[in-house]
Amino acid sequence: MARSPMMRDRVSASILDAAATLLAEEGDSASMAQIAASAGVGRATLYRYFPTREALVRGLSSAAIDDLAGRIDAAALDQVPVREAVARTVRAFVTAGATWAALARIGREDWKDPVDLETRVVTPVRALLERGVADGTLRRDLPAQAVVTLFTGMLELGLRLVLEQGLGVEDASATTTALFLDGAAAQES
Amino acid sequence: MARSPMMRDRVSASILDAAATLLAEEGDSASMAQIAASAGVGRATLYRYFPTREALVRGLSSAAIDDLAGRIDAAALDQVPVREAVARTVRAFVTAGATWAALARIGREDWKDPVDLETRVVTPVRALLERGVADGTLRRDLPAQAVVTLFTGMLELGLRLVLEQGLGVEDASATTTALFLDGAAAQES
Amino acid sequence: MARSPMMRDRVSASILDAAATLLAEEGDSASMAQIAASAGVGRATLYRYFPTREALVRGLSSAAIDDLAGRIDAAALDQVPVREAVARTVRAFVTAGATWAALARIGREDWKDPVDLETRVVTPVRALLERGVADGTLRRDLPAQAVVTLFTGMLELGLRLVLEQGLGVEDASATTTALFLDGAAAQES
Amino acid sequence: MARSPMMRDRVSASILDAAATLLAEEGDSASMAQIAASAGVGRATLYRYFPTREALVRGLSSAAIDDLAGRIDAAALDQVPVREAVARTVRAFVTAGATWAALARIGREDWKDPVDLETRVVTPVRALLERGVADGTLRRDLPAQAVVTLFTGMLELGLRLVLEQGLGVEDASATTTALFLDGAAAQES
DNA sequence: CAGTAAGCGAGACGGTACGTCGGGTCTTACC
DNA sequence: GGTAAGACCCGACGTACCGTCTCGCTTACTG
């Protein structure tokens, strides 16, 4: 059936859109019925695409991770100096995150698809940080895994600057990048 | 009734304990009935103390903030050099946070009592950072509000190092402090 | 709890009443929600009393059989001549049945609680017919079990005369009794 | 298309067969999908032939009534004595009914096509009973309409003897006929 | 020391969301 | 042009949880 794949994607997309909007607005209290209605689709159809509320959130998360992974790929992190690559990473996350604000309103563990996120986002970031350590751009006296965690966490903080404080994407990214790279302490020239 | 106040506190405490444990274990899916049972208390009594699930979470949050505020007071932030005060703040939060892991599993906006947290925790932190800027310890080229947000966010990240990666409290605090103050970039000689 | 048993009965009765009315009116298409609403009770409460639609119908059936068994007991079938006892049985069934018209609109096998109906209604009827055969009032050339089945079936037919044809209870009973006892053929002088 | 009419009948027949079997086995809980599958036909096709579940049941009923009407016609009721004609009617119904056991498991009002049944079955029966009254074979002291209802009802009871008690068709018919004509009371010679 | 008022457990209740399922309508591809 | 496949909407079903309520009991203060 030719229409199947296309239609499936269209419907799926409109459901994800509606879900993203509603969940961002009303948080976890948005009901499946509301989401279905807001997607212009029957409740049964919603369940056909995402058999569970949790599956829907995972779908949202998958889309977000796809989006983010695309931006990170496009950033060509391994072809620019480490400091620039870090800046691009922050900018990519903050920009993407603004699109998927819904996920910021939902519990942490729920949506982090452990596989996708790890392989498609964390891995390049880890590689970037390792390259930085290797070429002497980044300090080597901090535990690597902890730095990865802190950096990915700071990506969310940069997003929070935009969502909760109304900072511009560029300002938020720049500040976050600056803090991560050089810290808050005044440089003792 | 003389026993009232004491009893109220005892019961309230055991409810909060049970809630903290259960919510930390099972997240948002723990039901009020489970919490009541696990506190050795009738469901009705639970509702007498916390008329709403949200009120219960707020109670948890209040206790956590009390705890944290106590530690911050005890840290005498304004009587030690800024760098040391920052380290103490991180350590205080990470230490306290481990006790209140439950709150880390629940959505952001739910539990942040906007008043208490702001006045008792954020204010001293803001003061500390302002002092740092004023005395030249901290850089002045970053937007103050954003730095406050990033720093408080990094406190949570430090906690995450402990909860999710099994890092020790001291290591997590040290790494977080180092990253916040001096950044990840290698110092240029 | 003193109120429990009484209240349970009151609520249960009002649910059964509402169910009887609605099912008699609209047949199987009446929804559980409608029944609950019409009983002045929440849907959840309805399910607390009758965990399944089928259980509700069984409850209806139980009440109907109780009712009918009471009337049959009151008829003292074994203390009057067989012909009179047959007449009383028919009258009892037709009278009771009019109260439980709902069950006439629902599938046969669903509601016939095989135990209660058999022991409390069919047994006395069988005894009555056997007595009739023994004392020479009833013919002995027909298979006993078949006669029991035909008689109990004719009870339903007598009820049908009332429900579907608007015959009076007395007329319907008399005609049914007459047909069962003496048949439709003219007595040969 | 020349093959249409034939095909329509073939498909229609296989659907009716499947429906009769399934409904007889599982009662009202058989789903349209099951019936379609069991007829080796797509669900959509089933709906093309019988746009509604109710229409399908009516179709079943129509076929049953056709069958029954054929047998009644063949019985030449008006050309034999009344008692014999009654016996033939009972035998016709019981024989036909065994083929359409499905309908015995479904609610009364659903399948009785008011037109067909009335004109093709009840009318001859009524005529037969009226003839009996007119020629003195049947008693005249019972309300005619009620006797018709009771007699048609007893036809179903005779069928029930076969379906539920395993009686042979001949025995069941004979007993039912005997009971209807001469009653259960011993003849007072 | 007996009476009493408060807090407690137990649990029924109305309401609402969830996930499942069947009915009936429709479109698309195949033959 | 009719058939099979199957997506879609609608609404009922049965389950679970929330927050409210009313009981009857215990318990610790009070006259």
C-alpha cells in the first residue's frame, strides 16, 4: 500500500506535534484523550500508534534525539577546534531543545531512551571531550566520565536559561559555553 | 492537647520518610495508598496531614529546603574566601541532596517551592556570587542571573554524579566545584 | 460497622432496580454508565457491587429467583390438589416475572443461574409433577423430564402473554394453566 | 456480469453458514471479524452483504423462516385433519429449528422479522387453529390470540427438548403435540 | 476516676484517566 | 467492479488512583 508509509508518518507527526504542544503547556496532566483530540485523531488511533502513554513519550524523545543527533552530525564536531566544537554542541542542544520543550516538563528517567541518546549524542560528545584532553585543550585532572555527565547536564541548563529565563538562544549558549570552558573565576592573567 | 504537637511531628516525619523512600524507589508511580501503608498510617491520616499529593511533595521539598538552608547557614559563606564558599555550597547541596533523592525523580516545577527555595537558598548563593564578582574573584563578563541559574543547576548535576554514577560525595563536589570555578579548559601556563 | 450491611443492601437494591428498569426498556444496549447514573451512583460504585456486567445480570437473576422461590414457597404446592398447585405455580411465575421483565429481554443462558434456579424452582415443580403422576392426576405416558421442561417453558410463555400481548395476569395464568392441564383439544363429551 | 447473482448467493450462503455455526457455538459474543474470517471472507465483504450485525441476524432469520415456511407449505396443513396438521406443524418446526440453532441463542426480539414470520408462519398456524375451533376439534373457551402465542411458543419448547436435552426429533415432536392437544392431565375416561 | 472530644484505621464513594475491544465507515491496491 | 486488507472514529468495558467522606474505636485530657 503506497499511502501507508506516508500516511503513517503524517499521522504520527501530527500526534507528536500535538503531544509536544500539550505536554509543554499542561505538563503531565494532559490526558491521552486531549492529545488525541488536539491531534485531530481518535483516541483509538492514538493508541494504535503509541500503545501506551509511556510509548508516546518515548516517541517524542526519539524524535527529539533524532533532531538533536542531526544537528550534532551537521556540526562536524571533529573537524573544528575543540573550543569551537564545544560551542557548537551547546548551541545545537539549546536550539533543538527549544523545539522539544515538552520533554523538559517530564520526569528525567522516563524519556531518556538509554540506547539512542547514548549512542547518538553522548558518544560524539565523549569523543569530543576526549579529543580535547588528548590535544591539551582540556584539562586532564578531572575524571572523564564526570566531566561528560556535567557537560551534558550543562546542556540542559543552557536550555533552561532559554525556557525559564527568556534568554536568547545565542546568549544562553555563549554563557554556558564560556562557563564550561573557562569557569566562573576571573582569569589570573 | 499536649501530645498533639509532638505526635503531629512524629507522624508527619514518618510520612515524609516513607514518601521520600518510596518516591525515590518507584518515582511518580508510587500511589498515595502505598505511601500511607509504608508509613504505617491510614490513607485518611496521610490526607489529613497532606491534603493533596502535591502538598505531600511540597512538604518533602520544604523539609529538603530546611535541611539545605541549615547546611548553608552552617557554612558561614560570607566569612570565608569566595572559592572556599563555593566549594562549601556545592558540598552542602550534594550532601543534603543525597538525603532527598526522591525529589530528583520528580518533575522540576512541582516541588520547587518558589518562596522558600528562593529566599533561603538562592539568595545566599546570589549574594556569594555577587561578592565574588565584587572582590574580583569571579569574572564580571557573564550575565549575573544566568550564572546564578547555571550554578544552582550545577549543584543538581553534582548530586547526579553521586546518585547515578556512584561517585563519592567528596569527589563529586570537588569536580563540580573545579569545573564551575575554573572550567574545563586547560589553564594556559 | 452498623451501617454497612444496611447501606450495602440499599445501594445494591437501587442498582438492581435501575438495572431492571433500564434493561427492560432498552435491552442489552443500556450501558453500565447509564445504569449507574440512573441508580444515582458513580460508575465505580456500580463496579464495586457488580464487578462485571455479567455479574450484574446474575445479581438481577438472583433477586428474581429469590422472589420467585418465595412465591412458590408461599404457594404451599404440596398441600393442595395438583391441579390447584399447577395453577398457583403458573400464577406465581407470571406475577413474579412481570417484576423482572428485564431478564426476558436478555439472552437465555446468561442469567439462568444453574444452581439456584434448579434447586429452588425446578425441584419443587418436578416434585409437583411427580406427585401428579403418582396420584393419577397427570398422565403417565409422557417422558417426565420433557414434561418438566415443557411446563417450565410454558411458564415463560404465560409471562410472554402479559408482557407482549397485554393480557392480564389472571387471564394469562388461567389460559396457560388450562392449556397445560387439559390441552387445546375439545373434550370429547 | 453474469456471474454476479450466482456468486452473491454463494458468498451470502457461506456467510450465513459461518454465522449460524459461530453464533450457535459462542452466542452473541462472536464478533463480526470472527464470522467473516470463519466464512473465509474479508470483514468489509461481510459488511457489504449485511451492513449491520442486526442485518446479519435478520438474514439468518429470513433463511430460517424461508426454510420453515417451505416445510409448512409442504405439510399441506389445510388438507389433513386438524390434529394431524398440528403434529406436522410441530414436526416441521422442530426439524427446521435444529438447523437454525443459532437463533435460539439470541435474544427474542432481535431476530423475529415481524413481517416474514407473521405472514408466512403465524398466519397458517392461526388459520389452522381457527379451523380447529370451527370444526369442533379444538376448544373454543380459550382466547384465540393467546392460544396462537402459546402454540408458537411451544414450538420453541419442542425445539429446546432437542437442543438442550438431546431428545430425538420424533419424540420431542410427539410429546409437544400431545401436551398441546390433550394436556398433561390424565383423561377422565 | 469517669466522661468526652480529638485523632485514628478502615473503607465506601464520585470522578476521571487508562488501555482494550468490538462495531460500522471508509480508502487503497489487486484481480 | 467487486474483493481483501486494514486504517479510522466512536463508544463501552473493566481497572486503578485520587481526594472526600462517614463511620466506630482508641486514647489522653478534663471535671
